[in-house]
Amino acid sequence: MKRIAIFASGTGSNFEEIVKASRTGIISGTVALLVCDKPGALVVEKARALGIDTFVFSPKDYQSKVEFENHILEKLSSFNVDLIALAGYMRLIGETLLREFSGRIINLHPSLLPKYPGKDAVGQALAADETETGITVHFVDEGMDTGPIIDQVKIKIYPNDNYDSLAKRIHEIEHEFFPKVIERVLGGLVNGD
Ligand code: GRF
């Protein structure tokens, strides 16, 4: 069975759905580890409740990104991780992880990339009066949400939508979509090399 590490910094609703999908057979791999850069984030509690091992760290405890990514690498190696899935990890991946996990890091982003990369993609789409936005899963490179796109889903924005209603709809669709894409990547149907 392939082994997945989820990187997340926040609420972890996608993390939870990926774990469920791995336990119901939607994903044929197992979630081996949560990596979280925010001690106290809700996702850490969720991991503990679900019995998933965690590596929680504070970047400020390290001299540099190279140093904390080397520590992450040690953990990934001790948990025999095959694939990294970023689900709300609010940090750019550096060269240390990219080199070791080339083509094996994927990210979930709440817009139709290349539109609205970076923070608050939902707010950006609303502010631009878009009538449509979406979700993208892509391979991670050194840029901000710039790597090769694996798949996307379009989502309508209705005239009466506000931030909360749109963010809720996006999350609901992410919860179904991301596990399915993870499964395709694990099955080798798409690969990042
Ligand atoms: C998701 O909307 C994802 O697209 C973005 O961060 C959010 C994470 O949400 N990258 P959650 O923590 O999984 O609820």
C-alpha cells in the first residue's frame, strides 16, 4: 500500500476526508502522517482523534527552511512516505523537499489556476465579479500554485453568493474531488516526472 503524508496548517476538513477515503477504499493508500507547521491548529486535533501520527513543528524554532525541511524529510523517510498531498499548507515548498519528492507532491487550490493563485483565492474570485471559479489539483514546483495541473472542477458563482456560501460549496466539492485525484496519482494514471 502506498503511504501518504498530508501537509496542512489549518482546519483540516480535507485532511479528515482523505483519511476517511483511505479507510473506505476510495483511496487505495494509507495516510501515514500529518505534517503541520502550526502547533494548535485544529487539524492536529483531528489527526489525533483519527489515530494518525503527526509531525508538528514551528518554523521559528529553526534557522532556515532548509533546516526544517530536512527535519520533515527525516520524518517522511521514517514513515516510508511515497506521496505528499498539501491540503491547506500555507507555505511554499522549498528545494530540499522538492528535490527528494520530485513529481510526488500535489496541492489542492480553490480556484481555476492559473487564475487567483496565492492567498484568499475565494475572495479574489468574488472581488473580480467572476461568475465561475473552481478547484485545481496540481503538481507542486517552486512557484506559488504554478506547477503542472492534474485536474480541475468548475464551480458556478451565483449572484446571491457571499464568501461563506461559496467557500462552503467549494469545500464540499473538494472533499469528494481531492481523494479521487489522489487515487489517480497513486495508481500512476498521472505522474509528475
Ligand atoms: C482548502 O480550501 C484548499 O483548497 C486550500 O486550503 C483549504 C483548506 O481547508 N488550499 P481545510 O483546512 O481542509 O478545511
